[in-house]
Amino acid sequence: MKAATIMDYDTFDLGDVPLQHGATLRNARLAYKTYGKLNADKSNVIVYPTWYSGQHHDNEWLIGAGMALDPEKYFIIVPNMLGNGLSSSPSNTPEPYNLSRFPNITLYDNVTLQHRLVTEKFGIERIALVVGWSMGAQQTNQWGCLYPDMVQRIAPFCGSAKTAPHNIVFLEGVKAAIETDAAWNGGWYSTPPSKGLRAVGRVYAGWGLSQPFYKQALWRELGFSSLEDFLVGYWEGFFLKKDANNLLAMLWSWQHGDISDNPVFKGDFKKALGAIKARAIVMPAERDLYFPVADNEWEVSHMPNAECRPIPGVWGHFAGGGSSPVDTRFIDAALKELLATP
């Protein structure tokens, strides 16, 4: 994945990190950006992890003056996921763990390393809110169960605490689109597998947005003149900017996403959900095709202080992507309500 043209983030050096699945990620680093100022008693902290292929600047649509995530009030930390091209990733890790040899990264790896950033770099002991979209929502749930006495509130939206089998199948299509491009070459490509990346966009287009979105031709609101223009100009263009090995590394993390698959909960999913003490508003999108409302309703039924509040509308998974002003207002209002609760 290509980094932003201007380096507008900082890097936290983690040293040599033993990972959950056995490899050691040497000289590991976590890229992050902060917004606002940490107050004297360090009580105004919000952690806002990134999502599949996203980087910190892709989260900025939910940060701003007058919004729930207001830098004038809060100190907002956006840690970049491992594998996203800024934090340690296949595209920037030296041999021998470069490219297709980049080790498997779990939710547990991501969040425990983010915890190190928050505690070691900033000396923070309490977090007012953890919030995130999609894979960011999975990290949000992981924060809640691993650090229940630290995290006061969580707001995962358009995500889940455990990747469902149907979601895994969808991601197999994304994986196959890359790996069947001859240029991919087992991950040892010298030029990007652009046909595969374009195909990923076509696969994703059918899942990211709902059937009514397409029936109503709402892609026109995004400035596209036809359905094919949308598929090429938005979806193919979106993934052509990404690094294929980075996408596959994060895809593995997503397919294996499970907040209970770690040494703390040892696969007991109900126990992990029950460990989330934080006041929670869980926001699925009504028409999300791979993080359905029913999954979140079941998860919330096993969380002690949570509410499931679906996002209405037809934008599907991308209700949480910042493109729909109506959905953005819905999410922002819920965050304001949550932050106002003691």
C-alpha cells in the first residue's frame, strides 16, 4: 500500500515482538496519528483503530469540531493496523519476513501492541472510548474484553466480535482474485498484480453496498455517471492503490478475527463477550451483507452493558465508511450520547 505523500504520522518502535502464532516480528513498528491534546489527568482519551486496508487519514471523516470526536475536547489516537502499509507490513518489512513471508497477525497481536503504545508512550491508564468501523470494530471489541478496567465505553460499528463463516467465504473471493493473477507470482511480484487488484474491486462492489443502493443508482451521489463508471472509477481505482501482499496479510487477520482466540479466553466466545464491562452501543448497518444485524444482536445479548442500535438506510457496510452524510450523523449522534453517559 502506498503511504500518504506527506508523512503526517508518528511511529512507535516496538522492538522484537513475539506474535501469537509463533513468529517474531523484529524491529516492529506501529504507525499512529493523534488529534487534540491530552489533558492533565489523562481522562480525555479516545482510541480509534483503522480498518481493512485503511490508514489513519481514512478515519478523519468522523473527527472534527462540533462532532463527538472533537479534537478540542478529546485526545484521539488512531493506531494503524499491522499490515496496512504504514505499521509493520509485508511491503515495508525487511528480509526474511518481507512480502509473502510476512507472519500471520491476529486481533490479539494488534490490540496488545496498541495497548503498549497507549500505556508506554503516553502513560494512559483510562480510555474514555474505543470506536471503530469494520475490522476497526473487531479491534474495538478486543480492547473491551482484554482491558475491561481500562476501557469505559466502546462503539463498534459495522463489524463483529467474531468473523462469521459467510464472511470468510466472501473473503475467499477477494483472495482468489489476487492469487489467480499470474503477476502475483506467489507474492514475489516485481510489478503489482493489477488485474487481480481490479478484480478485487469488482468482488467487493457486490458486498460493500446493498441491493437497494444499486437499484436506486445512489452511486450518482458520489459523482459517477454510470454503473460501469462506478465499478471502474471507484472500486477498481480504490484497490489499485493497495499493495496485494498487504491486502492478503490483513485478510488473514480478518478471516481469523475472534476476540476469544487468545491466551486470555482460550476460545470461550461467550466468556470474552461477558468480559466487556464498558458501556457499549453496537451499531450494525441494517443492510450490511457480511456483518449482519442478527450477529450483533446475539453478541450484545452476552455483553453486560450493551445496546444494539442498527444504522438504518441502504448503504450496507459502507454506512460506516463516511460517504453517506445521513449515516455519519447517526453514528456521530450515538457517540455523543455514549460519551455523555457516566
